[in-house]
Amino acid sequence: MEFNWNTKENKQFLESILLIKDRKEAEAFLRDLMTENEIIEFGKRIEAARLLSRNTQYLTIIEKTGLSSTTIARISKWLKGSLGGYRLILSRLSNMHHHNPSKLGKGLPLSV
């Protein structure tokens, strides 16, 4: 069964994210939306995707992030998948880092 983005709630969620204008608004919205642990978990998943894209071994990713091998395998599957969400964001993060290295590393942590 494929996930349905077309429910009223899911459309509203996506539109809410698209309305965020800057880092300060993102921090405020995400902190209201999620628990601290959820924010940390999602940051770890992005870091795991980054490490996987650099062919880092699972054991190293487990040590650096504390994520389970099951979660890392799922991230690896999605990273290689046809939707390309992780690849898109990792590419943009990489471009942001190359164009303005001082911006990376402020706010939510990318690495743990």
C-alpha cells in the first residue's frame, strides 16, 4: 500500500512546511510540531544518509549516530530509491556548504 499525500491533513502538513521563510521560523515550527527527541532523531537520519552517500560502513554510522542497523538499512533503501528525497536535500546541503560554509552547523545539528 502506497502512502497517500492527498489527505486533507497531509496536504496541510506539506503546505505548512512550504510556508516556512527562514531558519528561525523553521526552528519555531518544528519545535512546536515535534518533541526534542524527534528533532534529534530526524537530524541523525539526515546524518546517516550523508554518511551512507559517502559509502561509510554501517558500524561507523551506528557508532556516530546511535541509530539501529534497521533504521540505517531503511535510510539506505530510500537513499537509493526512485523518489530521491534524501539525494535532493543532501545535494542542496552540499551546495550550501560550498557556497557559504559558515551557515552549515548552526541550528539543528547535522552530525552527532
